[in-house]
Amino acid sequence: MLTAAAGRLRDDSLARNSLLIMATTVVNGALGYGYWMLAARGVTPAHIGTATALISAATAVGMLTNLGAGHMFIQRLPGAGPDAWSRIVGSGLLVAASATAALATATVLVLPGLTASFGFLRGAGEGTSLVAAAVAVTLTTLLDNVYVAHRSGLGMLTRNLALAAGKLTALAAVLATGAASSGAVLFSWVLPTLLVSAVTIAVGPGRLCPGARIRIAGTRSELPHLRTALLGHHLVNLAQAGPAVLLPVLVTARLGAGATGHFYLAWMTASMLFMVSPAVASALYAERANASRVPLSRAALVVLAVVGVPATVLLAAGDRLLALFSHSYAATGGPLLTVLVLAAIPDAVVNLAVAHWRSESDFRRCRRLNAVRAVSCLALAWLLLPVHGVTGAGYAWLAGQSAAAVLVAAVVLHGGHEVRAHAYPTGKSDKR
């Protein structure tokens, strides 16, 4: 029976790669749990708050400046020859990393003047760390999408396992020297990310596309494609990922860096749920980009099969998991975690709908749907954080996801552009 199940999984590319993408996030989450637990026991909460605030800001910058190159890779790399592959990936990495470095530098110069909560960025070390961390986020995100494009979930898992283990090892080594500061945490987080990205750039291309290598020649000819990705994929991604990336930044701005640590650990715990539907959505888009006839209903079943058990565990024992860090983290983050778990269902509905419409090149509908949840979530978070503390961010997240899910249901019920399980992305135009 086990052999037959393994055979079915091997033959089901969508389920296999969805599970491998999720396994990547599980590995990152599990080792990340160990990483932050070690940091919480070796570094003061104030330093943890500064480190998580800086990493959150760097993640926001990376999200803003990856230019949609990752989904462009998924769309264009299948079937590309070595020369075209090398040009597409090299140009995408170069332009996105350059844009990230530029915006990160501007952030260091401007953000401390906008809010006192980010005054720590005036330090030369913290400012440099933000730029390095943002570039690291952009590179590792885009390289993951290269593996998704080739439906090489195992390669992506291996890469991220090395990355997560590297962070944990680096933190243990730094703390062993007696360095117990936000700088120590940042160093151990950024350095392994950059090193693993460098190794991936050196070794990965030849394995994914024999004869390919990362090169920047021909970047100018790729600029029109990057512009298309910017206007299509990137605007969809910004509206979709924006709330998740910006919520920690809003927590810092409204409540201070100390509260960010409590929010961040609850958010990291809930991420085991929020990883599922994006993973399946990415795998679904990759399958359809490779001309595989995968119905939306199958993707939905994969999500339902995976979400149930961890959601039940988190609802029953989430506060006890947070207590592994400290009782203060459990007391502050426990109610937030419960709200975040409830938000996983509407989040999955919206992510799968966006993946389906993206595969049909209906970027306009994707942008509008994601804009509703982004604006709802961020506006409510700004209003609710001072009133409800970090739990207010959870209420805002749940409200934004629910509003977008209601819109998906309305579209389906009214039949204006139904989510058809039998529709596939074969040569449709970009409906911007």
C-alpha cells in the first residue's frame, strides 16, 4: 500500500511539488523555531525586537523590488535553451538585486526621520545590515522560483535546508563568542543567506538546465520582459504579499520594536498554515506553465488535506508552543495566534483564486482582488494596533482575508468570471 501511494505521489507532479514546497517552509519554520528560541534565550527582548524589526523592514524592501521576476521565471524558463535560460535568470537577478540595494539605501536614509521607532537605523552597522539583508531576501526568493519553474521541489528543499541550518549554526557560533546583541542575530541571519545564494548561483544552473550559467550579457534585451513582469506579476505579488510583509513594520511603527518580537514569533508559528495555499498555488501555476492540465479542484483538495491537522494543533496548544520561548511571549502572542489560525481558510480561498486567474493572464482581476485584502488589512491594522496591541494585527489580517474571500464567492456565484476547474493557461492574452 505504501509503495502504491509513493508511486501515485511520484506521478502526481502537482501534489509532489506542492508537498516539497511546503516541506521547504516546514524545514525553514522548524529550524527557524530553533533559531529564534536560541536567540530569545541568549539575547535580550529589546535586541530581539530590533533584529526582527530590521529583518521585517528588509523583507518588505525585498518584496517591493523583486519586480515580479520570480513568476516571470516560472512563466518563461520551461523549455528555454541554455543561452536564453542564462540571460533570463542572470538579468532578472541583476536588475532586481540592484533595485533592492537602491531602495534599501533610501530606506536607511529616510525611515528614521519618519518614525522614531526606526531610529536605530541611524547606526552605520544597522543601516548596512538592512541593505545586505534586503539583497539577501531578494536573491533567495528569486532563486527559489527558479526551482519552482523547473518543478524541482527537491532541489529547492535541499537549498533551504542548507540555508536554515546555516543560520542556526552561525547564531550558535556567534553567541558562543559572548556576542549577545541585535548585530549578532543579524550577522547570523544575513551571512548564510548570501553564502547559500552564491553557491546556488554557481552550481544550480547546470543542474536545472545543462549548459546554462548565470550571466548578465543581454540584460538590455530582457528589460521589456521585466517591464511586463513588473506591470503584471509584480503588482499582483505586491498586493498579495504586502500585508504579510508590512504588518511587522506597522507593529514597530505603532507599538515599538519590543512589541515586534512578540508579534514576530506568533506570526512565525502561524506560518505553518499560511505556507500551504501559497505553495500549492505556486505549484499549480508551474504545472500550467508547463502545459499540464491540472484542475483547480485538485489543488483545493491538496490544501484541505494538509491544513487540517496543524490548524487543530495550533488552536489547541498554540499558547504552549509560544511558552517555549517565554511566558510573556505566550501571554501576548497567544490570542494573536488563535486569530491568525482562523484566517487560514479565507487566505487559502483567495490564494487559489489568484493562482487560477494568474494562469489565465487575468492580472487585472488578480490585482483588484489582492488590493481589497491589502488595503483592508493594512488600514485596519493601523487603527487597531493601538487599541488591541499585537492582537489588533491579527484582527486586521482576518478581516482583510475574509473580505477578499467574500469577493471570490461573489464572482463565482454571479458567474461574471467564474473560477472554472477546467480552464487552462494556453496562450491567453494579458488582461491588464
